[in-house]
Amino acid sequence: TGFSLQYNEYFEQADWVAGELTADEARGITKRKDNFRPDPNIITGSADPSDYKASGYDRGHLAPAGDMKWSEEAMSESFLMSNISPQEAQFNRKIWKDLEELVRQWAISNEKILVATGPIITEGYKTIGTSKVAVPSYFFKVIADSSEPDIKGIGFIIPNKKSTAVLQAFAFPIDYIENITGFDFFYQLDDDTESIIESSIDISRWIWDY
């Protein structure tokens, strides 16, 4: 209801999740109800909540539950295991949470944005659980404001570990993240708009109050 995803059976998590977040959605009031469960739409079988038990990793959301407060159905679906990835606790609960909250502020200040999020799994990765869920080394998030008059874009790559650095330290042009991941995030935009959004970043055009 609130996002789309591409599931990777080998790594037992999504390659990416993506959707639009509007100002009204970011102001939603539906309460969080933890309801982690396998995703029945994954015909090969998604990971299971038990894969994370005693693993030392949080069941980290890719599409945040906090983005889904506009709909009970969307909130519930954010707890499907296809939207979950292993995250270090101090990453998930601090810098990643800060970024999620900041993105919601950007949805409000820009009226609507496009957001895509996913794991970056590198050579020599470890796995958890009987499903052998891969543990990412990094996570990415890319944000596009495709509305006039202030068309802009920004991306982030953040290591899956505790960090006290400011979020600006992890900001990159979306083109760079596309090169790292191999994904073409906003191809449905017209070419000129896509180029403006993806080719460079200007952090002064974004509000950094988090």
C-alpha cells in the first residue's frame, strides 16, 4: 500500500524499497504496532522473524514504519519481513532513525518527495538465522524532490554501525549511489529533471534540523 520493493531471494531481503511520501502522509497519526511476519507475496518464501532471534541485530525497516502513519494497512505492511534487514542496534536506533525523521521533515517542507532505500551487501558478508539472511555493510537512501521550483536530489550511504558523525558526512549525489548499487532510481522522470536531481548535491538546499 505504501511502497514497492524488489526482493532478493539469495540475500533474503529487498534489493530496494521505494515510494512517494507526501506532507499529509508524514503527518499521519496511526500508532505503531509491531507485527513482524513473513511476506506471503514472496513466492520463494521471505525471511522469518525468528531468523533475527539472538542474532545481535535489529529487525531494521527499509521503508520506515514512521512513514506509514497515514494508514493502518500501510503501517502493518511495513512489518512484513520483505521490508526488513539486519541492522546494528546503535545504527538502527540512532543515525538511521535520525535520517528517517529528517526525511519526513523534508516531505513536509517540500510537500512531497520520492524515496528509495536498500542494503549494500559486500564480499565476505555474514548471515543470520536458518534462512541465512545476509548482513549488509552499508545502507543507502536516495531522495528526490521533482516539483518546481526547487528540483533537487540527495543520497546517503551509511555504514551499518554506530556513528556519531553528522548526516551531511554521508551525503552523495544520486548518480554515485546508482554506480555503487547498479540501480536506476528515478528513470520515470523526464531526462532533464532526472539529470538535475541525480548529478550533484547542494546540501544548503535541504533543511538539516534533526
